[in-house]
Amino acid sequence: MVQPSKRSLSAQRRHAMDESDRNSVRSILLTLVLIGFTGLLLILAGLAVAGLDFGGIQKPASSSLSSGCTNCKNTMESIQVDKKQAPQADFSGYLTLVSMNVAGCVPSKMAPEFWTHQNSVEAIKAEIIQHRPDWIALQEVPGGVEVADQVFGPEGYKAVGATYSHADHVVLLVKKEIDATLIPTPSLPVVMAELKFGTETGEEHRLLVASVHLEPFKQGFRKRALQMQTIVTEAKSLPIIIAGDTNMRQTEDGVMEGDLQLLDVWKLAGSNPRTKFTWDTVDHRNDAAEKGEDAGINTLYFNQYYGETTRQYNARYDRIYIHHANHSMELDQDSAPVTFDLIANKPMTSKLDFLSDHFGVVSKLPIKWK
């Protein structure tokens, strides 16, 4: 047998070594690729668990992914379920509402020259938003839905609808997370909506709310009674909360509470004389001296919204009424009180300058579903 030469053996060894080196390089590269890919997957998984979209937009954290989670086996399934099932608003406690006749957001005749329409808009918005109401009833709104959405949309509210009254628009707004459906009320100065609320037990409850601007003037009492009767009839078997500028006089209380079986929220809250009048153009600047007491600066005012010719009188025009209907909703006054307070009832740049001829009202209602 012929023995290979030393040169050929050396060449074969070099060839084998080169091949071995190439295989080692391939193995190292493959390992690095696998490590890098695995690391990328771990990073993406971490972002998903943290609730971050790949575009950098924060998503609502899944209720099943709490920081103390010990069983995250079905993490992706939980995220998918949460995306499909948007959380429903739960208002089994307090329901807060605000109502105000904004008088077109026109500055008072006693406002300084620098005070503009936009200043009034911003000031009125601040008065309302500080209470974070679940829904808002507005009257005499210039521009209707479009303007209401522009002003309150960035604050987390949506305009459900608007309609004309004898003076500009009536508007109803609700928090964006609340499921609200507009209820048509043709020929009425009313915007009504059905709100749906969830509970911890998974039940769904329905409630109607309405923003109103009823017939004006003392002689309009018969038409106001008819308008309220129609609203109650339209509500059918559902409970309804009615808020707004009702233009009612005290003599109409009997019809509202007796004939229509409506609950007056101001009275439910204790009939506080300090919150009774939502229209008060009486000169109060000398009240403290007449009563021989220190009334404080905020009570020494005179709402001369219409200037020096403003007629002096007070009235309880702006009201909140509740009709229980099928009693699926009750006021749980055993656990918490009903509240009724005034807003925008303090002077602005002087003791004569106010945001509107009306004060606004804010109420907290302790809701119990049955």
C-alpha cells in the first residue's frame, strides 16, 4: 500500500482544521442569533405585560394583571378579553350632576372692558368641572352640541344632544365612559338620554336624565305643567332625573309634587335657605349692617348682570326633580345625605359682576339600585 506523503498529510490536516473552524463560527453565529431573538421576545413580552403598545401608547391595565399576580399563565387571553369587554360605568354610590343657565356666556354689564366672551366660557367651565359631575345640564348655550363638545370634550365629557328653547340651546353632557343614548323629545325644550350603569355583580341598570328650559314668565305655568307631564310620560317605567331652568314659581310646587309625584331635590337636601334662590338680583351690600353682623365679603354683593337697570328680586327657577317610576332606583339617604349647593354665586371682578343672571346648582345623589 502506498503511504501518503508528509505534504499531502499536512494539507489534509489544514483542510480539516479550516472546516472545523468554519463549523465553529457557524455555531457561534447561530447561538448569537438565537440569543438575540430570545432577548427581543422577552423585551416585547415585558412591554405587553406593562401595558405598552408598540407605538408607545399606554393602554388600560388589565384587572387580571395586578402587581401581585402569582398566576399569569393566561396573560394573553386576559388581555384579549379585556380588549373586547370595555368596562361599564359603575355608579352604585353617589351620582353627581350640575345644572346651569349660562346666559349665552355673555359678560355681565358690570364686567370690565378686558373681560371677553371667552373669559366667561372658561370661568363657567371651571365652576362646573371642579365638581366632576357625572352629567351636566346646560341652558342658553350658544352653538349647541358643537360648542359644548369643544369646551367640555377635553375635560372628558361628550354632548349627547341639544335642542332649541325660547332662548338659545338646551344641552346635555355626560362623562365619556357612560353609555348614553339620546331619547327623542320632539317639540319639547328638553334633551333626554338613557344612561346605562353596571354593578359589581354584573347587573345592568337604566336611568333617564333630562336637561330642560321650560316656558318662561309667570303666565306660562300651565304650559310648564304640561311640559313636565309630557317628560314624565315619555319616561314610561324608567326613573328619571330632571334638571334645569324650569322658570317655576313657588305656587307650582303643589302640581309638581302632588299631581306629578316628583321629588324636589332642594327639599330632600333640607330646604336650606342659603341655597334656595338660583336667581338673586337683590342688593345684598348692606345686609351685614342691617343684621348687625359680619357677613363676610362674599355675601356683600349685588348681581347687576343687566347693569344699573337690573330689576331686584329673587326666585327658585333652577331645580332638580326625581320621578321614581318603577322604583328600580332609590335614594339611599340612610347611608349618605342628598346634597344641593349653588355654584357661580360669587362675584367675579367686583361685587356687581357675575357670570350669569342665574346661579348654577350642583347635587350629589346617593343612588341605590333595586
